Amino acid sequence: MTAIVQNLVTSGVFELDGGSWDVDNNVWIVGDGSEVIVIDAAHDADAIADVVGDRTVRAIVCTHAHNDHVNAAPALADRTGAPILLHPADRVVWDLTHPDRAPDGDLADGQVITVAGTDLTVLHTPGHAPGAICLHSPDLEVLFTGDTLFHGGPGATGRSYSDYPTIVKSIRDRLFPLPDATIVRTGHGEATTIGKEKAGSADWPAA
């Protein structure tokens, strides 16, 4: 059985560099009737656990460690027993939110996470954050991009630990080679496709 993708939108505050912004986050739950992974445990562990129900959470995968993507991760891990997985290059960002709670395991480029018989491959895509990753599932024809790629272009790079030329290189080298029909499920806002974003990339500012 192929996994299905569920979406939960949670709301809270993104904080970095002394600023704060109200945000709505996409939480992605991928799996079947017995097991799932949670991608980006944002804001509300109880709401996420309610959607998960009695299914086993195999992992809580962090696309990056900005607080609005990981602030509910420890509480969800405590509730479900699932490990929190993060690329080690984002540990410096993680520690801003959770200085007393380390992630449980590392994500690595090329690593394959399997849930409900479906493989998701980790793609390290730095730029928005140094340890930002995307998850690609050829079977589902889906790419989970966190804040690396949105409907309309790259994620923000105007704050600490981010870099615009790096994010553009990540997108062009790692994401645009994927099939044009690949559905892009983002960390905030609406979905798009690789083909649509590739076509619009000619209008991006020079890196």
C-alpha cells in the first residue's frame, strides 16, 4: 500500500534575530493506517497527535530548525516516543529554541526514510538555513520543501544563518532536476510544482 499525505495547518509565532512574526505552518503527516512520519512539528503537539491518532509515529523529521518548525517537536516526541531527526548543520539553529533538548538522530543527504512501504529521500538544500533539507518521494511524486522552495520562488534569506546564492544553488542543483510534475508541498502556504517554479525562476534576482 502506498502512503498517503495529510496536511495540518497550525499557527504560532516565528522568532529570530529579535523579531517575531505570526505565521501559519504546514505540518505534513505521511503514512498509512498503522504508521506515519511527521514532517515539521509546528506549534501544537496536541493537534498533531490528534491527527495521528493511534498510529505509530516512526520519526519526527525537521526540514530545518527555525522555531516555528520545531517548537512542538519535543512535546510530540515525548507523547509518541518517536525520534526527532535533524541535519547536524542546523544544530546551531535548533539550540536557539531547545538548548536543553538535543535531537535524537541526524539526517544525511541521500538518506532514505521508509514509512508505509514508501521511500522518502533526504536532499540537503542549505540556504534558508545551513541544515535545511527536502524530502522527495518518487512513488508519491511529491517533494516536501520546508522553507527552501515556495509557490513563487525561494525561501527567505534575510536573517541569520541564511544565504541567497546558496539557496538558489540548492534549488537549481538539487530540486530542479526532479520531474516537472513533482508536487511541491511547502512549509507555509499553497502547493506548487517543480515545473512551475523552474519556469518562473528566470525572474529571480541574480544570485
